[in-house]
Amino acid sequence: MHHTPPPVHLPHQRGPLHDLPDTPEAYDAVLADVAEQALARITPEGNLEHPDCVDDIGDTSLGVTSLLGLAYQRSKDPRLPEAVLSSLRFHLRERVYTDDNPGYPNLRVRNSGLPYARYTLEAGAHPIGDWPSTVWALLQLVNVVETASSLIDDETRHELIQLGHGYWRWLTEATFFNPQEAGNQAIGCVVGGLMLARQLPARDGDTVRERALRLYEEKIRAHRVRDRGALLPPEHGGAYDNNYGPISLSFLAQAHLVSGEDMFAEDGDTLARYLDARLTTGGFDNGGPRYSEQHSGFESVLGLRYFSRRVGSDLGRYRGDTRWGRHAVKADGGVDGHFAWMLIWQILHSTRWHREPSTAAARHQLRAGTVSVAFDDRMTPAVVEAGGTYYLPAAVNRQHGFGPVTDGFLLCRPMGEVRVRDLSADGLKAKLVTKPVVGRDHVLRHIRSLYVTDGTHLWLTVAVERLPGMPYLLAGLPYAADDGDRVRRVAAGEVTAAGELRLTHPESERTDHFDARSETTQELAAFALAADPRGYGNPDQGWRHLVASTALEVDPAPGGPEDLHVFAVRYGPEGPFSPEFELGTQGLTVRTEAFTAVIGEPAGNADGEPELTLHR
């Protein structure tokens, strides 16, 4: 027996990241807090690791050291120099490994003697994470050299630079490059090389810089994956991950700031516009090959802030995990140095947020006011937002999407070119999507989906050649809603339809049936269906195994033309809704309480493009 769940929040999607104070005074307060925690924690040996730290450990003490160096630059706190030097000696003595880690599978050269950082300290315990841990250690090291320069003598500085050069050589010579196929790690490695190059003697520095740029071009840029019309750095085997994608954006920002190379800015612009299109007005996003709903916090700020200015859109609406609003933390809230370099860059590069939405039409998004639709590669809604509720594609008979259903078959997968027409008129924004589809009867039909918004409501009108049986429109899975500074799970939303409207739920409680009234999240349900363990399995692939879900079902609108099935839905605040339809020589006329639209014939104009007129 299902029940209405108590308020269950998505744990990692909280406040928009641009709401975090980003003044110099705010950052000084952050650094002062880090300093107090570090001074209370530091061991006689100089260790600054959190007591609960087990994995991601090889770089964390060094990360806190770099933050103390920056804190000293800004405050001149006399307690900090000794802590910096003591913790540096600890890292050099206890956290640099040169013997191969037993079981590490990605070596190209055995017994190289080159230094690396371990993911976990015990030999052979979990060596797979040593490559990103060494990238992180390289980034922490170059930041220490820069932030603590006034505290380090020439001999120690030389030792650190040589260690950094060793880390770089281990990453790029002794091992395969980017063995986890993780774009954020790979771009981070390139950034580490670019920053290290500035510290090395000219000849070595030029060699490292050239190698870093070549790795980016040949190992990252040449292997980008296309999604929604954009070429993106691949992340754990997929095109984009909503936790790691914004981290990659921060790495691209730093790479451009450090190197001045246009390719980093160009690729960052592409990723930023892609993220802008997939992100709802309220900042909700889900999906990815590593995580579905885990969002990064401060690690995203640099990239979102830098590229929000470059592309002219409010990327800071991205809902991050604000428990990591300033730096990485453990369960007790204590500072962890794992991502310290990103906090340092965020503080030092003070580009201001661009807070206005872009006014340019984007193929894969419709957005106005508090309404947005993010479209997937097939121009089927990936997320609909209206009235504060987020709707995901529903599932029926292992088919996912928004669209007409007949005889258990969902008509939303295109069989041919999908054409799109954007239009703005009289304070309204509209998108017409014309999609050829084939059903079980092998008949080619043309679905015309018109999305219209006034910034408060979203009207969806779907017209298709008459369908056999008793068709209905699959109109989404109500999933989440804004709840102040949190995103809350829901099982219903404000939706009105011209035909009969039903909210159905799966009768089965199998793991491949998702009931929105349950307390589980989409991410956990997706991991349960993935082939590999949580954290390694691909939740996007897992979710595709979903057989059925909670779904809004809408019957055909009464009064539609004889040769068409027309479905009409309005998302958002309730009120009168009695649309009228008329088929004429110009196409299908749709009249609602807010607008009149004429949807042209499926054949389109002389160039085959969709025709649409719209007015209040």
C-alpha cells in the first residue's frame, strides 16, 4: 500500500550556486575558518588530513596546506608559516610513493621510480584511483608553490617543483593517459601541466606546456562525444555527467586563464551553452553516466561564473550541493583538502556572475519566466518545468518519453529528420517540433508538437494523423519541486487537459517499475538497474531498463479534426482550459484562453521547414 511520502529531498541538489556570497570578505571568512580547523587538527608530524579520511587521501593534507598559504597571503596570521612548512615536510616524507602500487592495472612502464599519489594508503587496497589522485596532488602542489611562495626557501621550492615534474611524468609517461575515461580528470591533468610549466626552467617548461596542449588536442578534444548538437569532453563513457560536467567547465576556465589558448575557451563556450540548454529555469538537472542527481558544489563555481559571462546566460542557477559550498567536507562538516585547488582558483579569479538568462533561441530548450523545457537529442522533452514542478519522461512498456501511445507503443522516436521552429510574439515564446515516426503498423506519421509559454504556464498541443485503437498522450512523470533552498520529491503537479487526464502508477513494486509515491530517488532507482555497482554502474543505462513508471495520461481533446488526433495539455496554475481546433488551408488552428496559433502542414514551407504563426 503506497502512501504520500513525507518531504523527501534530493540530497545533492540544493541552492543555486550564484546565491553563495562571493565577496573578498566572504572568502576571507572561509579561509579563516579553514585555518582554525587546520591549526586545531595538525598532528606533531604535520598531517592535516581529516581524521575520517580513508580514500581520496593522497592529496588532501597538501590541499589544506595550499589553503593555509593563501590564508597567510591575505591575513599574515603569524601562526600559519610553521603549519605550512610542517605540513609540507609531512607530505614530502609520508605521502610520496615511488614503488609501483600492487595491482595497479594502467602502467605502461613498470618500476619507473616516478612519484605518484595513492587513492588509499594501503598497498594494493584500491589502486584504481591512483591516477586522479596524482592529478589532484599535482594541482595541490603547484598551488602550494604559488600561494606559499613567501614561506618556502629555494631548496624546498626546488624539491617541490621536481616532485611536480615527477608527478607529471608518471601521469603522462609511466601510465596510460586518462585510464578512467573521465573528462574532468583528463582536463585537470592538462591544467596541472600548464601550471607546472610556469614554474619549471624555461626549457623543461616549454616541453611540458607543449605536451599538455598536445594531450588536450589528441586525447581529449579529438575524442569528444556529440549530444544535443554539441561536442563534449566524454565523462566515464558518456557525453555528460551532471556532477562532473560542471567540474570540467571549471577546468576549461582555468586552462584558458593559465594558457590563453583559444581552444579551451571555445570548448568551454560549447559546454556552457549545452549546460544552459539542459538546465531548467530553477536549476534542476539529472542524468549522467556516473551520477544522476549528485551535483558538485564549489568545484563548479569557477567554470559556471567564468563562462556565464562569456556566453551571456545565468549558469549560476545550477543547483549545487551547497554542503560543499566552499570546500570539500566530511560527514561532520570538517574541512577536507581534496578539491582545495578549485577553491583557490575560485577566490583568485573573481569574474562576476552573469545573472540574466540568454534571450537567444536554443534548439534544445524553451525557456521563459518560471517555465522551461529541456529537450534531448531526439527533441523529446528530457525535463519539463512549470508551476515549480519538474516532470521527467514517463515509461511505458520499456519506452521512455513524451508522446502519443497507441496499442502500447510510444510514438516519440524519430524516423527521419526532426525539424524545429522557434517563435516569439506578444510576450509568448513557442517551439514547434515536427517529427516523423513509425508505429507497429509500419505507417509513417508526422507528430507536430507545439510548446507555448507565457512564463507562467506551458501549453502543449500534439497533433498526429489519426491513430488506431484508443490512443492517449504520455505527458510526463511528476518527480520533484522547488522547496525553498532544496529540491523535494513529489508525485503530482498542476496539470490541466482538454481530454480526460489520469495520473497512473505501476501496480508492481519490482525494481524496474518506478512509483513516484515511493521515497526512493531516480538516481538510486537507476543504480539498482545498472549493470555495475553504485558509483561505477551507468545510471543512464540503468534507467533505460525501467519498464513502467508513474505517468500522466491524456485522452484526445474533444472537437478535434476528423483526420487528426489532437492532444492538449497545460502545465502550471489551474484555471479554465477549453482549447478549440480547426483544420484549414493554412494548417491546424489552435485557440486557447491565452493565444491563437496556426500550425502549418507537416510538409512545411518550400524548404521543408515548419510553419507557425502565433499571437495573443
